Amino acid sequence: MTAMTGRPIQLAGKLRLTERQHIVFNAVVFQLSWLACVLGGSVVAAAVTAAVVAMHLKVVADKRQEFIFLLQCAAVGFVCDLALIQMGVLNTGNPLPPLWLTCLWVLFGTTVGYPLRFFH
């Protein structure tokens, strides 16, 4: 079943969630993921983000379009963070944004269709 249709969503195996449960699940996953990224650093962030994106792509209807959207989120986030670093607003000790920070943008992108769908 596809997400955001009012029908049950099957996440893995026999686990089926209603749309409302999926929204809550997605929000909880996002909160835990960003915390792992911030506390765990770039290696943990890359692994967590890859797992969340893989899980996210299993339930969206148009996987290709969603993947492109997530890449765009990463690019926009990277450029925004790079601009903040170059202007001296953000100091990471490096001229480029750290991977964990870009991962946060990708994770944010996974929420746009569910908990933050009122932005659509």
C-alpha cells in the first residue's frame, strides 16, 4: 500500500500502520535520527541516514522522484551551511560542512511528505 492514501501502510513484513500511525512513526524516527547524527558524528550519521532513507523509500509511491527530492535537500542544505561557514556565522573548524550536518537535511527531507505535509 502507498503512503498518504488513507489506507494502511505496510512497513516491514506484517507490520501495518494507519496513516496517522505512520506520521507519528516518521516523526519519532526523525527525532531519534537527528539526535544520533549530532551525537554520533559523520560515520554514525551516514549509517543512520542510509537506513532511514532505505526505510523511507520502501513506503513512498514514487521512489525515483522522492530520491531526487532527498538529493536536492542534501544539496540545498550543503550550500546553505557552506554559505553560513564562509560568512563566519557557523564555525565547524573546517571550510566545508561536516557530513553529519548534511545528513540532517536529508533526514528533514524524509519528513516533508508526512509530519510536515501541511507545507504542501
